[in-house]
Amino acid sequence: MRLESLEIENIRSYSSARISFQEGVTLLEGDVGSGKSTLLYAIEFALFGLGDLKAGHLLRHGADEGKVKLSLEVEGKKITVQRNLERKNGPTRQAAGWIEEDGLRTEYSPEEMKKQMLNLLQFRENPSSRATSWIFRYAVFTPQEQMKEILSLRAEERLQTLRKAFGVEEYRNAQENALILQRSLREDARWLEGEASDLQDWRLKKEQVEEKLRELEASEKEQANIAEKARHEAERAEAVVRVAQAEHTQLEKIAAELPLLQNRRYETAREIQSAEKEGSMLDEKERKLATEEEYLSKRILEVPEGSEKRWAEASAKLKKLQAELGAAEQKAREHSSLETGTCPTCGQKISTDLHERIQRALLEYEGKSCERDAAQKEEEKARKELDLVQRQRVVQQRLSDLKQQKEDTTQRKAELGERMETLRKKSRDSDEEWAKKQEEYRRYNEVKAKLEGAEKERKTRQNAFQKAKETLAALGAQRKHLEESMRETLERIERKEKARAKHAALKERQAWLEEHFIPSVQNIEHHVLHRINDDFNSLFRKWFVQLLETQDLEAEVDESFTPVIEQQGFEQDYTALSGGEKSALALAYRLSLNTMVRQTTPSLKDNLLILDEPTDGFSKEQLSRMRTVLEEAGAKQVIIVSHERELEGFCDRVFSVQKEHGTSRIKST
């Protein structure tokens, strides 16, 4: 990781500032309280968020918004990150920000930014926005007072802190998780042991239930045979009842038919009697027709032919003469009214010729009257002759009718004879059927008694069959209950056998954790920490000696990375050291930490190093030795914050931080 630039606005004592970083050693110098450390906290805030800082502590007093923009390079990738602070109607809080990767900018929430930056830096740490980056604090930037706190921690606390920095915390976490798992396995094993403790009792119960099931199945089979036999007997009884019912129904039908047969016999007798009476009437009618026919045959006369024609001609002639007579009579009457000599219409006198005409008209009327009388006689004669013809026709028609009636009567008598024969046969058949039905009906009481007995037997057999079925059903219910009990028992046994097998597996796993895994992890952790401790101790001892003004002190770290100080063969307490000696010890420890941590973090291979007041109490000679130590540490980019101007001599760039009227500014010198 290599820093390129930092821009801040409204951060603590800064209204705005920008600083560019390059490789080599950069010094940020200034008086105490000028704002040097603010730049270091701004860098940490840009990378990881607030952590253990407070938003109100970072935002400039009186400002509502603030921001930090940091550009850096990580394994060849250009990254720019900006975080924002705001104060709106309440306490100061961190607002959303953005990260730009190779020119592509993405906005994130504070929590998302922390997670994304850890991924980019390949720091395997807690992604919570309130968590501190231990790798950054111990490998890159450790405030001087915090380094002294690390040196004064109890051994286990220090070792746990360094585990996080070295990236070997997983071994301790694995051990702790294994112990937790071991306790959980132990509790589960105890529960499983209790669960499987009565397995033998349940196996015994299974054998007992199986025995009961065998006995019940035998009883059920026997009862099924009884029920089947009862069913057959009930079916036979039912068949007997059906036969008896059919016979009884037939006799009841005969009982209903007997009155009908009796009525039919009476009706046939009445029909025979009616037919005999009709036969007598037909004989009488036949005699009367013969008598009438004989009488009419004697009245048949010969009549002249053409009577109708003659009567028609005489009648037409009479009508014509009557018309002419009427006209002549009218004419004579008119002429007779003129005999007074005066015309009744015009009042003129009648001439002599008129009298002659009147006489002729009277004569004509008299002549027509005589002709009419002769025609009347002739018509009357023709009419009498016609009447005779018509009477002869009536007689002939009557004779023809009589002949037809005789034929009809003869035919009717023949039909009546056939009907009489049919009726007599019907009567004989009815008598025979009546007698037969009467004979069959005499068995009614016997059949009724037989039906009642069959129904009673059927009821008895059906009751026996129903009882057998109920018994069989009860046995089946018992069997199902036992089968359910067997199923539950088998499930319980299976569960307990699984519990026993799982208990054995858990015991094996528990033993594996206790005997193999935990010791192996402890051994691995021990070897890893031992290797780190050896390398760390070698660097620490060398750099501590180089940074000391005198050579009468020696220092090394024990297994818990606790500094052990010796002076002329005697162990010396850390608190008894002078200020410069403490700073030398802290710086040597700090540089050793940086060197060891960057070996486990790929993004720190460029070895960025930030030192906050590392030379407190150093002499000029110690300051001159510091450059050699930094070169040996192999840091490509070093940022030193100090109020010691003597450091300017071996720094590549120097920035002066000044505060005027409460506002900090950065000047390049």
C-alpha cells in the first residue's frame, strides 16, 4: 500500500488542506497541538471509518459538513476513497461516501465502505464500522502512547493483540471454537447417552409386542374363518327366504287374481247369454224379412217405358201454355177495360178497330184456356204413370234392401256362432284356471308359515354373522393398535440406536478434538508464533541496540512478546528506563512489528510506515542512527510526525504544520 494524496475539509483544526505523498521519508513537523496527528487520524478514517474515534471529535467546530479524500495505490491498482461527516438536527454522524477503483466510482454506506476497503487491502478483520483495524494499527500506524500501552499490557493480553496483528488469531479462535464445540459435544453426548439408556427396555417391549401380534393374528385368522362360515350360512338363509318370498308373493298374486277371475267368469256367462238372445232376435228378423220379401215380390208390375220422358214433355208443354194463357188473360183484361169507349190513360175515345182487337184477344184467351186444359189432362196422366214407376222403384229398392239385410243377418248369425264358440271356450278356460288357482291358493297358509320360519332363521344367521364381523373388527382394531405401538416402538428403537451410534461418533469426535485437533492447532500456533518470535526477536534486539545511546542495555522478547531488559546481567523493569530508552525500545518494537506483519499481508509488501512522535527523548546521535534503522526496515514510504526539527536532515520531504488563530495549515519547506 502506497499513499499518493490526502485532501481534508473541516476536519478538526483544518478548514481545508491537501498534501501529496511520495516514496521515501516524509516529515510532518510542527509544534505540539499544531494539527500534525490530525492528518494521521484523517488517513485512518478514510481507510476504515470512525472505528474507536468519535464523529464529533473529527468534524471542525461550527461546521455542518466535513470530508476526507485519500488517494492510494494497492498492488498496482489506483484507489480513491472519500468519507463524509455531517451534522443535521442532532449529533454528528458519518454519511455515505464513495470508492473509485481505476476510474470507476461507486457509492457506499459507511458499513459497506469498510467492508469493501478490507477486501481491497486483503485485511481479514471485523467489517463492523466501529471496529479498529489491528493490522493497520500495528503494521502501519501506531500512536506512540498506544505502543507504550502495548508494552505495559499483561502477557496474555499482549499476545492476543499481536495474534490479530500477525494474522494468526485464527489458531486461537480455532482452539476456542474447538473447546466450545467440545463442550457442546459433551453436552450432546450426555443427552444422547440418556436418550439411548433404555434402548434394551424398548427392544424387550418390541419382542413382547411382536408376540402379542402373532397371537392376535392367529385369533384374527380363526375369527375370519368363523365369520366366513357365518357369512355363507347367512347367505343360504337369505336364499331360502328369497325362494319363500317368491312363492308367497306368487300366492298373494293368485289371491288378488281370484276375484278378477270370478268376475271374468260372470262376464263371460253374461256375454254368452247376450249372444244367445241376439241369435234368437236374428232368427226372428230373418223370418220377418222373408215374409216382407214374399209380399213385395207379388206387387211388382210391368210399367211402360218412357214415362219420365213423357211426363217431362207434358209438364213443359203445360208450363208453356200456362204462361201463354196468362199473357192472353192479361191482354184480354186490358182490352176489356177499354169497352167504356174512353182511354183510361189519355181520356180519348176508343176507335172501332180497338173493339175488334179486344174480341180477338178474348177469343185467343179462350183458345189458350182450352189448350191448357187439354195439356193438364195429358200432364196428369203422365204424372200418374210416373208415380207408378216411382212406386215400383221403391218396391224394388226395398226388395234389394231386404236382400242385403238377409245377407247381413246371415253373416251376423255366422259371426255370432263363431263368437259363441269363442265365449264357450273362454268360459271353459276360465273355469279351469279358476279351479287351478283355487287349488294353488289352498297352500297359502303353509307357504306363509314357511316364510316366517325362513325369515326367523335368516335373522338368526345374520345376527351370528354380524357378531362374527364385530369380533373380527375388534381384533383388527387391536391389531392396528398393536401395529401402531410396534411402529412407535420401532421408531423409538431406531431413534435410540441412532442416538447410541451418534453418541459413539460424538465420543470419537470429542476424543479427536481433545487428543488430536486441539493439540495440533496449539502445536501449529506454537511453531508459527515461535518462528515469528525468533525473527521478531532478532530484529528487535538489533534495532534496540542500534537506537541506544549507550551499549549497557540489552533487550529481547519472551514467548509472549514481552520485552525483557537486562543491564549488566540484571533484569531491568521497563518503567525504570529513561525517556530516550523507552522511545528506543518502543520504536524497535514498532519496527519489528511492522516487518513481521507485512509478511502476512500482501497489500503491505511496499511497507508503508507511519511514525507518530517516535523520537521523544532521543539524543542527536540517536536521531542520526534512526535513518540507518529505517533503511534496514525496508520501508519504501515513511511518514514521520514529530516536533523534532533535527529529523529534517535525513528526510526526503518536509511539511511544516502551523496553527494560526485556531486553523491549521500545511506548508512545504
